[in-house]
Amino acid sequence: VRVPLFSGEDASASHTVTLFKTSEPLWSTWTIAPNYVGFVGFEGDDGMTYTAPLHKSTSRKHRVEFLGDSITAGYCNLCDLSDQRQTQPRPLTAPLGAAAGDSVMEESFELSWANLVCEALGASCHTAAWSGMGMAENCCGGDTLMSDVYQRTLATVPSYQDPHGTIPSNYWDFSMWVPDAVVINLGTNDQLSSRSGLTPLYNSTYLELVLTAAQAYGRDTTFFLACGPMDESYCDPVDWVINKARDAGVQAVFLDQTGFECGCCGHPSSASDKAIAAATSEVIADYMGWDITPS
């Protein structure tokens, strides 16, 4: 597929092109199957040349990694921006558990709190977020969890023998991109308020994920573990994980994201995302000793 990006640019000048994926897949099911976009390259007029950026960007001083669910992805956050909502019919294969009208077509990761934090901190960021997925159990079915996806290079390449695994060549090499800070918000879809028996598994899965990542990243990486804004039932378990991680020598900080309005399909709106981003940026910048970039 060839997608026109722009035309009429000054051919004698150099231009920087950034590709930004702002939505989740148009379709997704709880039985994970290959579903990803591959970038082949740029095409242009005769004589066009391009230079890929250096592997380690020098334009941004900090690195932040995000791991989350629909809250982080920005699911349905365009509901308060009528001029930006798309009018296409809801796909038949929209995320399971979504009510009529709740669509990935009404989401913008560009306006999500995670991306806004990234911009406010002037950081290079990596985000893994999938609506409906949990740490130890998903909201609405399926065996593959966000804690499984975190280990993958391509999220939708599974092992057909093990829904929690992937093919050997698809396991992510954590040494390839080491963040200064890791921000995790997972627990809403685990629904611990109605699945109290799941708490021990949630705790152990979460702690193992943090300890494994900390071992790969090193002692200089700080983990910000969040709770809220859609559910507060996992706040105490997150606090437990933080204390255990600290006992193991990991820098772990509680990130309070409770109390923000969730008026878009039960999720944060773009306005709420902006407010969450402001509060989150302040916490991270204060702890890490970073500056916040004026918007």
C-alpha cells in the first residue's frame, strides 16, 4: 500500500518526516493472531535521498517507557472533540466488551496522557498499550495478557502452543532500548474488586515483571507504578508491589492517577488526558530532576 504523505515541498531543502501510529488495530480478538503494519520505506521524485536518524537519538535527553491498557492507549478519548471524531461505522471486530459506539476510531494516542507526558518531558518514548488487557487476567476474555505482550517485539505474534509465549525470534531484547523511567498502569481490567481471589496472582505477576525489567535495565531505571483513574481496587496491590520491589533494591514510586473524570465510554476524555499528563509529568520531573517543556 502506498500512502501519499505530502507534496509541494521545496525539493532543494532537507525535511524531517515522523511516522506516528495514533490508534490501535481496527480489529482485534482475544485469540491473538498476527496483525501488524510493516513499514517498507519512502518513495519520492527522482533524485530524492534520505538519511535515517541515528539509532540513539541525540535530540532528546530522556527515555520513558509506558506499559498499559485502554487508559494509556487513549481509547475513546475523542468523544469530547466532536470535530475530530470519525464518522465511519463501528467495525464488527472492534475490541470485545466495547459497547455500541465505543470504537478505536474514537481514540487518539497522540492526545493520550502517555504521549503528552512524553512531549512535556522532552523524552523519547516507547509505549505498549492494548485495550482490554490486564496484568493477570483480562477484562473480557482471552488468555494472552499485557504482561505477556511486554516480552514481545511484535505484540501480535503468538506461540500457538502457549498463549502467554511467542516464537523465540520475537522475544524482545531489553538491552536494545534502556529507559530512564518506566511508567506502568495495569490493573483496571483485572477487576480485583470483583475478583478478590485474583490478587495474589496479580501481585506475583506484577512483581516478577518489574524485577525482570529492573534486572535487564539496571539500577538507574526508576519504575512509576500507577493506579486509576477508572478503578481504585488495585491501588493497595500496587503499593504492595512497590514495597517488595524496593526491598529488592529497585527504585519504585507510586503514581496516583485517581480522581480524574472518565466521561468518554467510561474512559478519560482528551481533556482528562491533558490533566492526567500534567499531574504525571510533574511527579516524574520532580523525582527524576528533569525539566518540563512549556506547551
